[in-house]
Amino acid sequence: MKFEIEFYESISGEQPAKEFILSFEKKMIAKTLDMLKLLQDNVRLRSLKNIGRTIWPERRVAMSNKFDDFLQEQLRDSEIRKEYERLQPEHAVIQAMIDARQKSGMTQKELAERTGIAQSDISKLEHGNANPSIRTLQRLARGMGMILKIEFAPEKASATK
């Protein structure tokens, strides 16, 4: 089951999670949105029982709003969109690492054993808390029985010329 982030609104109309995110400067809003998107795209839950109360303990909930709707709303702000788009290459590397590991059927622990890279370091890489070198990416790829392929692609505006 795919994890879906929802923002709850209390009966009184408060949306504390959204309000908290929107209290940041625009660069941090973009970074937070990027990390929440990565979380939503990669967390799988077997049981959703009581997950809402874990995240939003107030029992009086009037409605919920989907994260993807909130993301699109925030990306209308050109400063936030620019920063969010600047983060996308890093996000793509993280997503590619996670997808490759999952495709190979390996846990972080198993990958760590094969590569000699600490499981905690693999976790940091997959959570965007470290920047991998090309050498590290190559070690990870070899550990999964894959090769690393890096590609330069034309920008969207240049592609139509």
C-alpha cells in the first residue's frame, strides 16, 4: 500500500502542518516539499491503523487535504518553484538509488554487506542527508549487479529549438 500524505484541518479551521511549513523561508519550503514528496513516493505501509492519530493526534478532524494538491498550490509561487526545480536532479539521484535497490530485491543492510558501505550511510544517501561521490554510486551499482549510467539531456526550452 502506498503512503499518502494528507494535511488535516480541524473543525476550527486550523491547519497546523501546512501553517508550519508555510512559516519557513521560500528556499526551505521548497526543500521541505521535496523531502515530503520523496517520503510519500517511497514509504510503503502494511497497516494504516491509527497512523492518522500518530501524525495528527487531535480527534476532531473536519477534513483532509492531499499533499499533491498542496505541492501544486505552492509551486505556483515562482521562487518556490525555482528552488524546487533546482532540487530535482538530487531528488532524481536519490529516487534512482532507491528504485535500483528495491528492483534488486535488497535491503539497505544487504547492500551494505555487499558494498562495504555502512547501512547508516546508505540510509543517509536515500534520505538526502549526504551527497554521494561518483565512486560511491559506482560501488552501490556494482553491489546491486548494475552499472552506473550518467546522462546529460537538453533543457526543456532547448529541446524545442
